[in-house]
Amino acid sequence: MPKTSRRIGELTENRVTVWDIASAQQIFREGYYGKPLGIPKPKNFDFEAPLVLDLIEAYYLTKEKKISIRRSTDHKKVTQKQIEEICQSSYTDFKEKYLVYSQLRKKGYVVTPGIKFGCDFAIYEHGPGIDHAPYLVNVLKPADVLTATGIVLSGRLATTVKKQFIIAVADSQKGKVDFFAFDWWRA
């Protein structure tokens, strides 16, 4: 495995890019982190492109000591505290979303941004290109209001794209997440 010092991501606004191709391939191989630039669905790990990481992925990888991050403007190192502050200003309810992301990653799931599905995360059991994401996850805090309309909207979307809808209620104070899955069936 390449040393973290070689695995450098460059922070530009709300993305981190790993320009070194060998490092990009290795990071992607280790858990389908990020997306190879210009390759929407890579067929293998031997792509010849930089890797673009979402902020939450980059933060997770810094906490796991798998990458270090530098600013694109001045090439100064971004500390873990600084990347956390950037994440908190970029994401609504970052602490809760990160708690869900990290718990799912630690359980062996591949977690990707769910924006194209209108949710927080799309979850794969094996990885993009290997299987389809069977789960869509929305993150809520314990005090959030969940309406019947919200459940129906999310459920209809998940059913349309043939995925199971999951609500993750994350309590960042306690470090606890409860997952609620919804199945839709006809009588």
C-alpha cells in the first residue's frame, strides 16, 4: 500500500482530487472511494485518471490515515480539524451524516453520495459496476419531524429505481444510529 504521504488529495472548494494515478487507483480499489475523473462507471481498477472525492469521503479517509490533503491554492496541508470545519459548513447536519457514513463503511458497505436519487446516500453491498445499489438512505436527527408524505415520496422514488428505502436516525451526541427500512408491497 502506498504511504499516506504519497497519497495526497488536493482540496478545491468542495472536492478533493487525488492527481497521482497510482494512488487514485489504490484508493478506489480499497473501497470504491470517489469517482475517476471523466469515467462515470469504471469497469476495473486500472483507469488512467485522477480520482475525485466527495468531502465526506475525504474526511473519512483522513481520519483513517489513508490520505493527506493539501489546498490547491497554496499547497499547504489541511489539518483534520480544518477539513471537519469545511465539511460542517458544506453539509447540513454533517455530524449525523458522517456518523451514518462511517458506521456503514465500517460494516463493509460501499457508501456513495445519493444526490442523483434525491437522498443522502446510495449503499452498495459490493461496489459500483459490480452490483446496483440496493439501498437508499436518508439521514435524520432524533428531533426531526417525519411526515407520512415524506415517507411516501421517498418510498415511491426508491420503488421506481428498484431500491429499498432506509431512514437512518443519527444521534451524534450518543454516537448511535437506528436504521429503519421500508418495504413496499401490494396486497
